[in-house]
Amino acid sequence: MHVEHLGWSRSGALRILDQTLLPAEERWLEIATLPALVEAIRSLRVRGAPAIGIAAAMGLVAILRERTDSGAQERFLALVDETAWAVGSARPTAVNLRWAMERMRRCAQAAGGAPAVVLGALQAEAQAIWDEDRAMCQAIAEHGQVLMRTGIRVVTHCNTGALATGGIGTALGIVLLAAERGLGPEVFVDETRPLWQGSRLTAWELQRAGIRYAVQPDSAAASLMARGKVDLVLVGADRIARNGDFANKLGTLPLAIVAHYHGVPFYAVAPSSSFDPACPSGAAIPIEHREAAEVTAPFGIPVAPAASAAFNPAFDVTTAALVTGYVTERGIIHPPFEE
């Protein structure tokens, strides 16, 4: 029921589905250079914390494939470090990107030997990261079934399906698996402005899966909850601090506040790689700020006066007190989160 959106090309390049063009066009890109990979991550051609980490690892291999003639082992290992650092700096908030690059660096150091030997080890490691994420998504979806029941009505935010991961998805993966098992879930899809990852991507995935859904303005969830029409909120998480605060797509915090007010269970869904125990609280999570045009002229269409300033953080931080629990591949975590 889910779509594959990344892979290896025949030439060994990273192959991704350009998510900036969905749902109007399904265009695949082949990436084998550092500028192309950084641009694809920054421009959200590939997005979602787990998917970014996977694409970064695979892209690193594709970039280095053309550089195995770089000389001695020490020189090639330095090139691995330099390239991984550049890729890892493409977006600051999602911990999976940094995690994947650190893992690839360690793999290169452990492999030793000629550049070709190191490259082979790195390709195997990148594939392992992808395979592990696919298995983690399935485990997350299985654990999340305890939250499901026949005809359950779920609010989602941003996109947490296959397009954001290497497998069935995180939060949306729970819904997809429930649908496969005949529970008939209904999904209210937040548009997720300013780039509409909900209406463009989540709705696209749900339509392909044949699941009943309705797209709604981000601010409509409160009205639905006030009318008793929401049973559960499922969102993703790009970085989770040690105390249980977490960063996710902008708009998650107000959704958590209204869910808490109306007594609707609010679960964040993420693999263990999204947890950052070195980060004490949400206040320490770096928040990426993006260009004003995404708000004032989304997709090149002016919706505000020319030269308007804009406040456009890509993420907000939801405090642990608003979170009912975290669904992970290891099970569901409930407060107190730091323990």
C-alpha cells in the first residue's frame, strides 16, 4: 500500500522521486554530486527525517564512487569526512541526517584499506541503514495497532508516510497497516502550510492506498475536536530531546495544544534514531528558518505584498507535557519520558 520513492540507479547514483512536484508530476532524479545532493535535501526534493538520513547515506556513496582515484587511504578517508560534514550540514534540525553521516564516517574508519574497499563498505552500510529503517517502520506500525480500532478518526500533520521514510512510514504507517487489516480508518489531513506537505503528499499517499480522507486547513482541527469528531492525533518527530520535548513540522505545537485541551490522545511517532539524548530539552534544538518566499509567494504565486517580511521557521517545538506517548520500533513510551 505504500510507494517506493528512492533507490539506486543502474549507474550507482542515488535515485529519488522529486517530492516538490507531487502530486502534479512524478519525476525521478539521479544524484551523484555533492551540490546536487545538498540542493535536493535543502529544497525538500527528499524530505522527512528518516528519508533524509537514508538519502544522505546513499548519496554519499554515489558522490564518492567518482572519487576512488583520490589516492592513498588517508586522503580518501579525509574526503569521506569532508563530504559527510557538508551533507550533514544541509539541514540542522532533523537528527537523523547527522546520525547517518556519523555512522558512515565510523564505517569508513573501520573499513580501512584501499578507497575501493572503503567504498564497498560504505555502500553496504548505506543499504543497511535503508533496510533497518524499512524494518523499523514495520515494527512501529505493529506497535501502533494498539491505538487503532474500527472506524477510528485520525488527524495527521505534514507527511509521515512512505515518502518520509525508507518503508511504510511512521505515523501514517500505523494508519496504512490498520487499513490493510480492515479497520477502515478515516484521516483528516492537515494541509501543513506553507508548503502543503499534507495536501500534496499525505493525501496523495492515502488516495493511492484507497483510504478515506479529507484535506483540511491546519486551523480546522480544533473545530473537529470540539465537535467530538477526532479520536486520535498522530504526528512525526524530527528530533526528540531527553526530557520528551520534540521538534516537528511547524504547526505541530498548536495541534498538540488543542488536542490537550479537548482530551484527544496525541502521539508522536518516530524511530529511535530520532531521539537525541545529548539534547536536554526542546530549548536546545536548533530550528531551521527558511526563505520568506515560501510564505509570501508559495510555488511562485504571490499571496502577500511584494517585499513583505515573513517569519518562516520550518519546525516548532512541542513540550513533553502535551505528549500522550511516543510510538517507536521498541514499543510505546509514556511519561515520564526522561526515565
